[in-house]
Amino acid sequence: MQNLILQPGIRQKIEKRVDKILRDLGNPEPPLRLEEVRELLRLHVGFFQTDDDGLMQRAVHNLVMAGKQILARPSILLDVIRKRGIKALVVPD
């Protein structure tokens, strides 16, 4: 099998997208758990497929992630209130 040399622009795009995923995972120490990456991509793959990482896109991404997590596990709201108080629902983390 022959190694493929990627053009610098393609390499840069891949690095930006990987950095975006790692940032959303909280920059975990190795080894990286692929099930966590898959879950993140399952929740909002569109965000991680774009090169645009502006404030508005990040806000929409956070809302999409929160909404899907709440739909998947409605009791998460009670957990958040118990852990951080009612402020956690109105003050962004």
C-alpha cells in the first residue's frame, strides 16, 4: 500500500475538524475513546463537517447538542438543577 501525500490545504482542513471535535470533548488525554467521538458526531455531525466556526454556529451547535441530549434523557434537566442550581438553566456554561 502506498502512502498518500495530502495537499497542505486538505491537511489543514482535517486538522481544524479534528481540533473542533477534540475541543468539544474537552481536550481529553490519550487514549481517545472512539465511542465518545461517535456519540458527538451522532448528535450534530453537520457542525463538525464545516470549516465555519463562528460565534453564531457555535451557539446553534450548543443548542442542538443540548436539545438532543434532553430529548434522549429528559431527567438530565433535574440532574443539572440538583448539581448546579436553577442558574445552570439560564446562565451558559
